[in-house]
Amino acid sequence: MARTGRRPGNENTRESILEAARKAFAERGYDGASIRYIATSAGVDPALVHHYFGNKDQLFLAAMQAPMDPGAVLPRVLAGGIDGVGERLIRTLITIWESPAGAAFAAMVRSALQHEWMARMLREFFTSQIVRRIIKHLDIDPAEAPVRASLVASQVVGLAIARYMVKLEPLASLPNELIIKMVGGTVQRYLTEPLD
Amino acid sequence: MARTGRRPGNENTRESILEAARKAFAERGYDGASIRYIATSAGVDPALVHHYFGNKDQLFLAAMQAPMDPGAVLPRVLAGGIDGVGERLIRTLITIWESPAGAAFAAMVRSALQHEWMARMLREFFTSQIVRRIIKHLDIDPAEAPVRASLVASQVVGLAIARYMVKLEPLASLPNELIIKMVGGTVQRYLTEPLD
């Protein structure tokens, strides 16, 4: 997903583009860093960036070595509408965490806690890849969506860390269905319960 | 709190005891590591361990450089009974995270994600310092308490990381009272809602 260019290409060129992209996204944010700006920083033609990485979303995901593409995953989760979206989200995330992508997810979390640039990338990831899709696909007040989504993120990140990284028991051994019901219920509340 | 012996003592001796304690707790767990065993490993008299660190709980907290003493904090939070305990817990934790102890908390989380011995200490901390006190002070089924407490831990750890370490917005800027209401409600559900 994240690192597939259309062909292997020149590894040095690819790496220069990724380096320039990381710097640009961390310094300017997702919206402020254009493909053109990144290409200029890397000393290549913008067409080459598109050729290797596709669009800006895909370049961003490659730059942060994202374990999943929210553009592929979230629309499926959100498509069924607000009813049961909490359980669908947790079910989908458990599948990802228990797949080979789980290790990449853990690496991303570790990195974000050690390097401010990666924390910045994660914040940009949240706004550009998650919140916008929630607003687009779910019938919730767009003004409240960032608050609600960030509450959801706090539970989702905590579940991943406590269950899969620290392996806190009995959480680590609980049946998936119990996690999906209990934590899915939390996600549902954060998305729907009045905030005041 | 955690590192206060009754006097400064010999720093080498203190450090030897702490080293032996970390090793013993990580290898044998909280219950399996006695003060006597730790003293023998460190080549000192058990009385000296008590003299420097107090009881086993206090030695354990010193060994893991715990940012707070649950023996001082939790009874106060739990004393009011099950009603509103979720909000009381989150209110208390926010106070701790926003105090100088917050940095020690963050260091402990980082360490647990990098070093398996620290993850093990954290798991022991959870069982010996948290779950037992919940069973002692709250009127919930002791057989369900570990599951419920580990669900609470997943939300609490995630809140600390997302809000204070990654500084995810708008979570990081939300009024404390909104966090206390929304996340406190989650804690309350995890402690009281039927699990099946």
C-alpha cells in the first residue's frame, strides 16, 4: 500500500523525495506542503513525484510509512452509516492490528512518542486522513467532528498500546467480540452522545 | 514519593537494591519477588532494604520510578463508591498529568514501549497496585474486576498519550470538564455495564 510506486525506480531518487516530503509535511502541514514544493526541495520534476508515489495522499502515507491507507479502509467502515459504526471500526482495526500491518502500526506509535516530527505527521494524518473522511461519510455535525474523532482516537490508540504493545492482561487475552462490544460502544458514544 | 528513602543513604547501595529489585520483579512478578530475595541478590541485609525503601509496595514503585503512588491516590478516588467514580478518576489523573509528575508518567510509557522488562513491570503494577485496590474498595464482582480495570486502563493510557504526548488536536485543547464528562463516562461504563 503505502510504499508501492508504480515501479521500483531509482532508490536514491525515491528516498530523496520521501525525505523532502517528511520535512515539508512536518514543517508546513499536510495542506501547506504541495507536490510542487516537495519536488523542488528534492530537486526533481513534480511529474516524477506523481510517477513514483501517485497523489499527495499516497505520498504522505509513504512518507510516514503508514501501516494502512485510511482512504481504502475508512469508507468501508463508515459506509453503513452511524448505526453500529463503533463496533465496525473496532472490528476492522483488530483485523489490521492482528495482520502483518500491526507491526508497522506499533513502529509508528513508538516513533511518534520519540520524535516530534513523527508526532506532527500523526497529527496531520489525523486531520487530513481521518477527520475529513468522517465529515464526508457520517451524518454528524462537522463542527463537532474533530472533537468526537479525537476522543475516538484516544480510545483506539490506548487499546492498541495496552492490548498489543504492553500486552496488559486480561485485556490481551479477551475474546475479540467482547472488545468489539465494549470498546465499540465507547466509540459509538463519542460519535453520538451530546458533548455539553 | 516513589524514590524517597528515609535518608539519602549510600547511593551505590540504594542503586544495587533498585537494580536487584527491577530484575526480581521483572523475572518473578510482584508476588514472587520477596524483600528477602531482593536483599540477597543485592548482597545486603533485608533490614537495609526496609530502611531505605519502606515496604515492598514502596520498593516496587521506586524500582519502576512510578510517577505516583496508587496507595495514596486510589483510595481517595474509590472512597466515594461506584457512583461517579469514572469522573473522579479522570479528574484526579488530569491533575497528576498536568503536574510535574506528568513527565515521569510519559517517561514510564515510553520506556514500557521500548523495554520488555518495563512492560512487565507495568503489567505487575496494574495487577498488584490497581486491580487489588479496585476489588478492595469498589462494590464490583471481583471475578470481573481485572477485565473491567484493563478496559479502563486502555482508555486512560490512550487519553494520556493522545492528549499530553502526541498532543492531538482538538483533544489537547479541550476544556478539562468536557474530558472529565466524556472520558469519565467511558470509565464508568467499563466498571458497571454488563460484560456479556
